[in-house]
Amino acid sequence: MPWNEQYEPVIGLEVHAQLLTKSKAFCSCSTEFGREPNSNVCPVCLGMPGVLPVLNRNLVEFIIRMGLATNCAIAPHSIFARKNYFYPDLPKGYQISQYEEPICSNGWIEIELEDGTRKKIGITRIHMEEDAGKSIHDQDSDTLVDMNRCGVPLIEIVSEPDIRSPRESYLYMHKIRQTVTYLGICDGNMEEGSLRCDANVSVRKKGETKLGTKTEVKNMNSFRFVEKALEYEINRQIDLLESGEKIIQQTLLWDSNKGIAAPMRSKEEAHDYRYFPDPDLAPVFVDEKWIAGVKKTLPEFPTARRDRFVSEYKLPKYDADVLTAEKELADYFEGVVKNLVKKTDESFKLASNWTMTDVLRVLNEQHIVLRDFPLPPNHHAEMINLIVDGTISGKIAKDVFEEMLKSKDSPKSIVEKNGLMQVSDEGAIERVIDEILTNNKGQVEEYQSGKEQVFGFFVGQTMKAMKGKANPKVVNEVLRRLLEQMKK
Amino acid sequence: MSVTIQDVEKIAALARLEFTPEEKEKFTRQFNDILAYMEKLNQLDTSNVEPLSHVIELKNVLREDVVKPGLTQEQALQNAPAKDDKFFKVPKVIGEK
């Protein structure tokens, strides 16, 4: 839904990313997902009296990676703060976070708009904090609390109010997701909550330089909802202003079932967090040597990888863009390439086509992620090897591909078991064609009288008779030769 | 800057504490006494002194990212005033934090 063109939205996003450390931020409990409730816990994350938190080295390493990838300044000195509020899933009564002196600040990332232009979005700060536990309100007359997630490390990425549309917000979120997954610091799954997004939204008349009153929109737990919720909120604010009313500064929760953002019920004091430096955690000092060490662990970034795919595998830019959009897909493609017997441009392009069309199609159809894709890269490569060396046709390969997905069998054994080898033997193909031409005298006459399209009919009949296993190139050659002979 | 009885009430509400009118008055007086003492410290010129967040000069107290066993589910729930076999139970709270 487009909005009144006289207005301009101003959006800033706060993104929380759950980090892929093995243990929690301030204690040695496992961060593993899906365990029995309240089994990944210890006195530290349960907030027992007298315990002391100790910082996980990888939390610092991971956030430095993110800071470097987003062009941030890495603070040589940074401290933790307590953010105080009461909620049952926060047993200490405060969340360990950073307030003054966050570790990363003043960065930017670039998004690519639909028309191909690039836009920089400023990153105000990125800081470390811990997650809360999980409250379940709908399974019992009481609220049930599971502390397994309590203390799992998060980073919060706060953007500048540089975003001007829901579409740009969507693109920004995608860029953040691409960055954290390439860095290997977060799995990027919005639906499962490993990546969460809150937005600060205001609108103003175009040309106005002062910011309007903002609202905060929460609970947008998918990429699509980010766009929809922001469109809703922008229109709501414009409608209010147009009817002469004022925007009230408040927090709204996106309700994806109703398609509306409704004000959250809470007291004003809830936002008085009374931050103060956490005396239990020593300050973090990051020197140049540490930063240089982390720099060495940074992976190849999407743009560089895309350019390499074009130069190394001679792929079209379009293919390279699709394949490198997600790290997992690029890794998969290179896994296939590694197992190709003939490393030629032709086989690279085949691997690209199969990955872009067939692999992505199956992921979409089955609503799965690449991690759960049943066909490993080496089997995929083996299938392409069979196409390249002429053992099977591209058409038969489609059947082999489907069969591999079902049986998880290797392509070689599927081809052997089902006798799918391509027939390239001219003699065998000639015998079949001979019979078809004899049985279809009418069509032969049509062809002789100049109806060239009938050629396709003969090819079709031959393939049908040979159950799709005939080598199409040989069929074409033989057919053309026999028809020419008959002319004479 | 002096503390009013409203300030005390606000801080009490944030800490989920309830006080009698007499207590509130007493705390207002005590808060003001403490702040008056702080005012004395404010007479010192600290414009060239870095704010101090920690009194002990420790830095980078880090542990490696290694999982160690914590408590079992049974131990974790042992002292909870209300629980079922898997969860802590609290009076129903609705709405977000």
C-alpha cells in the first residue's frame, strides 16, 4: 500500500542477532536450542545470589567481526552496564548490556536498491548483551518460565534514521542477515528469533528537516512482516496528521494475524531502565593486535565472492549474484564444483544452472533451508559428471535428480539400477528411426514437401520409443541423414 | 536539586516496593541528606578526571567458549516456590516487558 506522496517516512532499525557461540555470554552453560526446559542453566544465569559473570571471549571476537564488516570504529575501551527492569524471565532483575561506551560505533552498510543504485545506511552502534528466558503464557493458568535462553549472547545493531521506506528496511535487514551469516556469527533465522527487528518510525512533510514524533514497532518476526508492519504504521501516522491529530510517542506490537500494529499495554515507568556500569564485569580493552587477528579470520564477502565467481568460473553476473546472495548456497555451489571431474566452463555453467533452478526450486517447494537439503554436493557433482561425459542426457538427469532426493542414493547406482544410460550407439538409434519413418509415411511425405516442423515430430517419436535415453545429438544427426537419403 | 516525595514514590514503584507515608517522608529526608553530602564532593574540580567505572584495575577477564555442565532440571527447580515438572511458574503476566 503506497502512502501519501507529500510525506516522507524516517526509519531507524534496531536488530538483535543471537550469536552462534557454544556457551552463554557470562557462564559456561550450553546455548543449544531445543533442549529440555530449564536444563541449560546454572547459578549464574539463574541469577542466584553471590555468583559472578565471566565474559565469553568469542562474544567479543564475534562482535569485532561484525564491527569490521560494517565499517565501525572498534572502541579500545568498553564497559558493560545493567539495564534494570522486572520481568519473570529475567531472574537477576537486570539485563547485562552496554550503554555508554559500546564496543562498535559509527559504521555503515550499503544496500542495493531496485534501480541498481547503492545507498549507505549508517550504523550508530553495535553492542553486546544477553538474552532473557522464555515466558509461556498459553499453556497453563500460570505463566511458565524456561531459562535455557537466559544469558545467550546477543548483539544489538542500531542504525541511523537513514531509512526512507519499508522496502529499504527490508533490503537493510537482508544485508544484515547476509553479513551475519557470512561471518558465521548468527544463523540469521528471523522466524525462529535468531534475528529480531524493532523499528523507530516517524513521518514528516517532504522538505521538512525536523523529525516528527516517532513510534516504536516491535514483533516483526519475518522479513515480509517488516515491510508490511512499516507500511501500516506509516499510513496510520499520515492519516492522523492529515486529520489534524497528533502522534503519540508509544510502542506498538505488530499483529500479523490482524495485519495491524496495536499499542502495547505498559506503564510509562517501564522505560526507566536506570542504566549503570556493571561492577561485576571488568572493562574490555581491544588493542590493534587483537583487531588485526580478528581481521585475518574474516571470510570472503559477498561482493568479492560474486566477482570471483564471474572471473574464475566464467559465470554470468546474474548467476554469480544469485549464488552468492547466501553464504550457504555459495558454499554448496563450490562444493559441487570441487567434485567435478572436468573443470570446464561448460560444467561450471551446468553446476550453476542446476543449483540456481533445481536446488532453489526444491528448497522453495519443501520450505526447507539448505542445511536440510537431502542431496550432498558430491552426489550433485557426480550427476553433472555423468551428463558431461555423455552417460546420461540432461533430460534423464532430471529424473535422476528427483530419485536422488527421494532415495538419497548415488546417481551412478540410480542410473545403473534403472538402466538410464544414454544410448549414443548410431546403429541402435538408426534401427529405431528406420521403423518410425516406415510407420509414418504420411509425415515423411509432408517433410519432403517442405514442412520442416515435422522433424520435431520424428525426434519426439524416437525419444518416446527409446524412453528418453537416446542421445539427442545423435538422434538429430541420424534422422537428418536418413531423411536426406529418402529424398533421393 | 532536592528530592521530593514524588521522586521517592517513583523509585519505590520502579523497585516494586510499598511504603507508609511516614517512611516516604523519612526516605525523602535521607535522600536529601545523602545528596547534600554529594554536593560537597561536587566542589572538587573533576573536569580533567576520567569517569571511573571500576575501582579494581582488572581488564579483559575472559573465559574460552567451552560448555561445562551446570545444574540439572531437577536441581534448577528445586527451590522454586511454584513449578511443574519442567518449568518455573509465576502468576500470569500478560503483555510485553
